[in-house]
Amino acid sequence: MASNVIPLPALPRDATGTRATRRLRQTGQLPAIVYGHKQDAVNVSVPAKPFNEALNKGAHVFELSVGAKKENALLKDVQYDHLGTNIIHVDFARVDLNEKVTVTVGIELKGDAPGEKEGGVVQQILNEIEVECVVTEIPSVIIYNINNLKLDESVHVKELTLPKGVTALTDAEQIVAVCHAIKEEIVEPAVAEVAAEPDVIKKEKVEGDEAEAK
């Protein structure tokens, strides 16, 4: 088994539906489905803790053990609750370890940009890119060192260093990060309120009328 293929036990799952999956999650298991390679889709459950640990490390490929049967599967989709915090369902697609796949890989910026010492701030525009490679060569993350990023300079997808055998499918000219100057907020001075002239005229006219009446 390749080093980036994560072993994960799986149990057959018969019960489906909202109530059944909620009870399953309460036991520390995640409802999942395995499909692809012209085989029937199979509902399974996987342990939440080791799956979350692997997911946080950027894992993409798992060796699922369903009883005595083992099959390699690519992580295709992770569904979260409405708050975006808890996983409610996982999709796996069967794969051959020699086949090429298209996956999304995260981008991580490392280092200190000299542009920040010039009064700038680094903003990451693109957090992930789409790549194509053999299953066993999927990187967990793509790291870019910003130690040479100066003020008013930007980093594009074409400047990322990808592992051998990995090809970027995202537009090469798309901006990954930029170091721009911090814009100062301009506060306009408050304008003093001036009494409306018509009111003054009206007041003087009323006083004049009263004098004539007397």
C-alpha cells in the first residue's frame, strides 16, 4: 500500500434516512457511500475520529476494509451540516492506484513577505487549485514560499511548484496571493448644521404683523 493511502475500516450499512444516519453519527460513525468502477454502490459507515484526522492532514485516497474485502477509494465529497462544522455524509469513488484522477488540492503560504515590512499586507486570493495526477501522487497540500513577495507584487498559479507528475488544471494566470498597501480610511469632517434661513424670515414677519395689529 502506498504511503499516502490511508487505511480505514468500514462497516456495511443497511439503514438509511435522516433518523438512521443521525443515530449512526451519535455512535461516532459517519454514513458514507462507495461507488464507481462499474460496480454497485454500497452504503457503509466509517469511524469519524480517524477519518477527520486524515482529512485534516489533506488525505485523498483511502483503503477501505469492508469485512475481508479491501478496495481503494478516492474521497469525492464531504457534506457538512448547515453550520459547516460537522460532517454528515462522505462519498468515496473506487479507484485503481495506477489511474489518473482530477482532484482539488489546498494551497498554503509559508514565510514572511518583505512587502509587509514596506507597509503592505499579504492577501491569499486562491485557497485551492484543481490538479491532475496518478492517484498515488496526489499531494496533501501545495506550499508556496512568500519570502520574495514584495509590495504590489502578486503570485500566479503558474508560479507554484508542483510535485513531479502533477499538472495544474486551474488557469495559469489566476492570482493566488497579492501583497498590497493598506488603505487608510479617510474620515470626512462633520458639517455644522446651519439654521434654515426661511424660518428666520418667517419669524420676523410674524413679529412684524403682531406689532401692526397692536
